[in-house]
Amino acid sequence: MLTMEEIHEIESEAAHYPKREAVSIDALKIVQKRRGWVSDESLRDIAQHIGMSPTDLDSIATFYNLIHRRPVGRHVISVCDSVSCWIMGCEQVREHLQQRLGVRLGETTADNRFTLLPTVCLGCCDHAPALMVDGDLHADLDPLKIDMELEKYK
Amino acid sequence: MTSSIEKPLTGNIRPDGSVLDFPAYEQAGGYQAIRKVLKGGMTPKAVVEEVKSANLRGRGGAGFPTGMKWSFVPVGEDTPNPTYLVINADEMEPGTFKDRFLLERNPHQVIEGAIIAGFAIEADIAYIFLRGEYTLAATRLSRAIAEAYERHYLGKNILGSGYSLELHLHLSGGRYICGDETGLLNALEGKRANPRAKPPFPVVVGLFGKPTVVNNVETISCVPHIINEGAEWFHGLSRTKDGGTKLYGVSGKVKRPGLWELPMGTTAREILEEHAGGMRDGLKFRGLLPGGSSTPFIVEEQLDTPMDFTEMPKAGSRLGTGTMIVLDDHTCPVGMSWNMTKFFARESCGFCTPCWSGLGWAERILRAMEDGHGKPGDLDKLASQAKMWSPGNTFCALAPGAADPLETAMKYFRADFERHIAEHRCPWR
């Protein structure tokens, strides 16, 4: 079941488009914002609400990088692995994170605190290497700085 | 805005990273251009002509003349309704960080440009298509849009002129292919962002089947200044035929990576050596991608080429987004090619076979080479694959953009590729 709050937010976005299905990506993001990810049940509820088939909606949900169709931890770390960050050492960043968190890319820590994902260029190339935790950008990274920044996310 | 004549786009931007808010933007002369247009009696056609003669070329990378694009939109009474304007703020080209700067620091400049562009093409509705990861830009843009509505710069009957424009912010679900004009339109319609076949072009059949102009953030940011100061002034900013200034960036192992607004046509050498401070101590320059990861490499002998849309192709490359990525002699060109090919393979939308199939194959060959499993004949395989990705074989520019850096890497750094195969290892590891 979608909450009243979710429905309200979906409807206010839907008003921006002449066709109802145009709100599909916004709707997925609105639900994910509150629940962390989009479960099969959530997907069916959203599809029903906006008048699409769940299959069509899933083909959209699985296309976009920022929609999670599997559970994630409380915080999502997105490590940029595009070319400027690669030149500046994003592989070392990733290795450090993997070691420290004990997970590989795509996995969530046992305490459900962090999920580690790769991401496309974050537009922070003059301060590479960079990563995002949830919506926050962190740049000019080295192992010490990473450890410090991660402390902020409980 | 009139206060910074040499750097119209960034001259008023605050160095501390804070946003140029509504009062500050107005104080610096902001929102004067829409007064000139809407209250000064300029016709839509006059606006189009001014931008045309300014020779403003699309800063998203393709360099299409903006005024000409606008002039293709059907206007008048018997035309399809509504007409849409879309600002492409889906900056995802690896190595590119210019639009984020403009969006975060000077959002009202983008909005004012959008209102003028909207008026010129007689648009009813405008969207800013922003990449989802640009969270700070999203916050600042939302606020700026609300401020513009409060002051009646947006909405019905703007400044009493009779012109109305609604502006909405759309946050992307995240996918590189959304940066493609027609992929973006499908994403805005709530679909997978597969690019569309052209023709018909979006200016005739675009968003929801209606006439649509898609303009990049930096392009649209130039528009208020062209209106305020005139086409001739805009021309004078440039060192070449392409009008205006350009936001040039440098990333990689240089002394001072960064972003600078400079005259269009500044040479790569000047940007690299004077602004970025040259290579870090102990490192040598080997080559650079002039404007993001889908532009062809240039090397030392091409560094004096003016970085613009006209001159770069003569040197065998393209201006692209104007944000260059520098390769040094301690970084493996094969590894760099693998990284970029892997990016393109991952972000392929999966529609055209040469792209989804070929990119994955090339990525595996390059990975094998890096791991010491390269085989004689691999370079020929890569070359024939890259040929398959050329324009015309696919709907959009993703695969051609993957071919350009790979083909030029194999041309300029061939010995490095051959060494990987002969020595069964990556010499840089």
C-alpha cells in the first residue's frame, strides 16, 4: 500500500506532465526515498496507482541506475569509477572501502549500515577521486579522509 | 548582466562556493534581458536572429548552431500545441564538470536563459532535466525556480507581456544515455531512455510528440548576455568564428586541475600550461581527450589548435564539452582505454547491436590485455569493432563516442598496446 504522503507527492509530480505514465520514474524515486528500495510489492502498488502494468514499470525501474530493486543498507556509497577518477586512483579507493567494509561492489555490510556501488562520473573531476554517500559528495579522497567521512554515517 | 564583460557566465559567481541568490543576481543586472525582450518589444523572431548572428553553438558537445535549431520550430497559429523547451542538465560525460558549476553557483542565469529561449520558440512548458546525483544543484534550482515564480518571471503573463511559461525541474533516474537528446525525451515521458530514430527531429516531433528544443545548460546560460550586450559583442569574446566564451576544464595529473571561462578558441596548450599549471612534477604529458571521454585523443603536435567546434575537427578531434582529461606517462593508455570502454559498455542502452554486443566484446579484449592475456590479432579485432560503431550503424552517438578515443589511443599509443601483448602483462602494474 502506498501511503497518503507518497500518493500526494506522486500526484503533485504527475501534474507536471500531460500523460500520467510520465510520472513513473518520479513515483519510483518517491517511494524509494522513504523505503530505501523498491520491492516487488511496492512496484505493483505504484504500477496500479499510475495505471501501468507492473512489467512495464519494472522494465523502467531496472533501466535506471538510481532505482534499487534490491534492499540496500541505511547508507549507499557510490564510488565514481569513470576515467578522471580512474587516473587519480579510484581503484585504490574501492579497494580500501572493500577491505574496510568487508563487502564487494553491489553488497551490503552485515550490520546493514552501508551498501557499496559503482557510479558514473560525478562531475567532480578536478577534485578526483570522488564518491557519494546518499546525496552527499565527497572529493579529493584518500584512505584517511574516507575513514573520517564515513564516521558521519551511522 | 553587465558587470563582467570578459567572463559573462562566471564573472559574478562567488568564489566561496555559495549560490548567487536572487537579490545578488538581480543586483548584478540579472533579469534585465527578459525585460528587454518582453517589455522592450522584441519579437520571437528578433531573438532568434540575435542568437543566430551571435553564432552561439551548442555547448553540450555537438556544437549545433543554437539560433538555427530554434528557427526550425514551427511557430504561428496552425502549429502543434504545446511547444516544449528542455534544458539538458544531465551532465554525465566522464571528465565533464562544467554544468554542475553553473547550476550550483548561478541557477537564475539558467532560468533567465530558459525564459528567453522559451519566448523565442514560443514554448509553453519548459523542463530542466537534471541528473539525479546533482543533489546540491537540485536544491538550489528548486529554490531559484520558486523565487522566479514569486517575482512573476515564470508562470502566466510574465511581467504583463502576455507571454506565459511553466518551468518544471525533473530529476533523472540516472543513465548516461539520458544525455542524448531523444533518449532524454523518452526518459521525460517516463520510459526507458532508448534514443529515437531521426528524422523526425525533436524540433518538429519531440516531447510527447510535440515540437521540442533541447539546449544544454552552458548554452542557455549564454542567452541573457547575448540579449543584453548584442551579437557583435558576443562574437568579440571569441578568438575564432564560434561566438562567446567557453568553460574549459582540466582533470588528470596536472598541477592545478580546474575550470576556467576563457575566450572560445583558446588553445589546449594555453589551458593546460598556463591555467592548469602543466604536468605534476616528474610526470610527462602524453595526450589528452579535449572534451570528455567520447572525444578523440590529441597529442603534443596538436596542442596549439584553437579549442572550438570549427578548428578541433581539422586536428582530427572534437571540442566536445571542452573539459579535457590528461594522460601522463605514469598512467597506462591501455588501462585508460579499458576503463572508458567498460563505461560505454555498461551505459549502452542495449538497443543497437553494434553497441551492446560490440562494446562488451571490446571491453573483454582490453581487460584480457591488461591481465596479460592479450593475443596477437587483438588490435585488429578492436579496430574492426570500433569501425562497426561508426555513425550510421547505431541510433545515437554513444558507440561512435566509444570508438573515437579507442581508435586514437591505438593510433598514438600503439607500441603500448603491442607491449601488453608481447610481454603478457601491463608494464604499468
